[in-house]
Amino acid sequence: MSPRAIVAALVALAIGVAAGVFVGRSTSGDAPGDLSIDAGFARDMQTHHDQAVEMSFIVRDRTDDEDVRRIAYDIARTQSHQSGQMAGWLSAWGLSPTSSQPVMGWMDDSHDHTMPATQDGALMPGMAVQSELDRLGRLSGKEAEVYYLQLMIRHHQGGVPMAQAAVDGASQPEVRRLAQSIINSQTLETETMTQMLQERGAEPLPS
């Protein structure tokens, strides 16, 4: 099964679990609107997360290093579950999984200065472009480990400011809680992966 197919299967499973949690349960106050911070965050962070899961499954097959495989598995498991949660929210709110709103259009100007630069051709800050995913799939051993860690550090650095914007502005407490947990886990994982890179004699990608 391809990495993309695995991602789709995991997210579908998580959506089913999340939807079950929301049956018979109302959100706090009125459900968020289509152009809300809550909805925009749920849509965009799903996309961001799904690529992290894809990269993690790619590297799983490219190295035998237990530490890299372990952190890749943890990232894939956590982010696929979170992606399912966010899809479940949109369903419970009666909103489409997609929107005509521009990507990251839900973020206000006060967060612009915290965002890292977007890679040319990437959908959102931190995300890899197709040529980078293709390169990761061609590498093996230490080269795959280093490149995965570099890509994932950059990926996390792009995701954290998005989560902070949701912590600051989302109306739903469950959205703010998840966003804060993303900040906490990805900050810690970035520190761990930076140390792993240093142990391999490499540095993060330039910002």
C-alpha cells in the first residue's frame, strides 16, 4: 500500500471515531461559520498534517534506524488522529471539508510576522513541494533519515504559528485545546529532531 493510501485509510478511520464522539453532543454556543477561524484552521491543518503523515510513512520504508522510525511512527499516529478529529468537527458543524476561502485566509494580520517563509510552490509554510517528496522517496539509510528530519523540522515550524492563531482566536474550546496540544507536541518534537540531526552531523534546512 502506498504512503498516500495509508494516510487516507488512517484519516478515514479517525474521522469515523471523531464523528461518533460528536453524535448527540453540541458544540459550545453556535456552531462556527464557514469563514470562521475554527473552520479555516480545521481545513488547513488537516492538509498540513496529512503531508506530515505521508512523509513519515515514506521514511519508514527507507531506513532501519529505530529512533527515526519511532518518531516517524509517533508523528504519523498522532497527526492522522488529529486530522480525523478536525474532519469530524467540520462534519458536526455542517460545513464542507473544503472552502472557497484562500488558504490561511482565516489567519489575521497579527500572526503574519510569526509565519516562516513559504517554499516556492508549497501550499502552506513548512510544507514540502513534490520534488522534495520525490527525493525523500529515492533516498535510503542515513541520507533518508537526515532529509526526513530536515523536512519535518521545517514542517513543524510552519504548523506551530497556525496552531497559535487558533489558540488566540478560535471560538470553540475543543479547537483551542487541540491547537495548544499541537504547539506543545510539535515544539518538543522539533527539539528532539534537531538533536537527532546534530548527532548525524547535519543542520536544519535554511529558513
